[in-house]
Amino acid sequence: MEGTRRKSGRRVSRRRLVAASLAGLVLAGGLLVATANGVLAVSAAGSGGAYKLTGERLEGDAFRQRTDVIVERDGTRHPIAVVSAERARVKGLCASLLVPTPFGPVTLRGSAGRTRPVLATGIVINTDRVKGAETSFRDLRVGLLPEGGVGASTGHAVVERPEFTSWLATAGTFRMSDVDVSIKAGRHECF
């Protein structure tokens, strides 16, 4: 049998279906490789929910933090901290997003930087939770911001075992090694 029937009566060639599927997979793989090598800018957002980020060690330069509020489509407001850095290095990065489905929760989970730290420039993270086992700052400044709200800045920061709950993350460049992305049924979040 060369094809399958659609409701419209037209036939779909299996060869065309396989070719289109392979082309899509090659394109997706190329985008993943380009992002991992820092060729493309990256942005990640949890579809309607927060995702979790952890690492063994986070080190960065020119960190800034300010308060803000994000509003979901249904009007729900979430107070957040907008954390940015000119440069950041993360050893042992883990990112996970829990997605509810009619068949139960599914976890999209990715990891990178086990042998070489993940490098990012121009990174911005919207978060409502930041935790670290041990943190050190150099040139720390905390106070009211001219545009309103409270903020902080530091010349250099090191966070051991950081944990973030994030609504959005963007980076100008993002360079990764040891990339491992999986989709698993159930709860397999980073923390």
C-alpha cells in the first residue's frame, strides 16, 4: 500500500510524509546545535507556568536585580525579581518544565554543562524564587531605584547550588556542552 486515505479522499504518499518528517527533525537538530554553540540567541518561557532552573555553581559579572510584576492572560498577577547579568557561567545546569496533560503530568527536562560550564551573555531571568547554598558578592549595592521599586547590583557574584523558579529567560548568546533533553511522563523536575 503506497499511502493512506484522508477524509477528503486525497492520498498522502508515505515517502513525502517521511521526507517532511526527516526535514523537520534535521531543521530542529540544526537549531539545537546552533543554540548550543552560541550562534543563535535563546529565549525560554513556560507555557502558562513557571519552570525550574538549578546548577552546581553559578558565577557571573555585572548582576542586576529589580522588582516587577507579570500578569497572566487571566489577570493573575505574580510579583517577580528581574535578574540580569552581562556574563554568567553555570556548571551542571538543569532546566525543567512540568506540563499538565489529560493523561497526567509530563516533564520536559534539559541539562548541560557537566564537563564545561554553560556560558551566557546578556542574560535576563524573571523569577519569583532564588535560592543558593552559599553566595558571595563583590561591589554590592542595594536600594531604591530611580524608576521605582527596590533593586540591587553587584560587580561579581558566585552562588553555590542555585535554584530559580522562572517565568521567562532570555540570553544574547548561550553556549552549552553535554546537552541532554528528555520528555518523561510524571514529575521529574530539577527540584
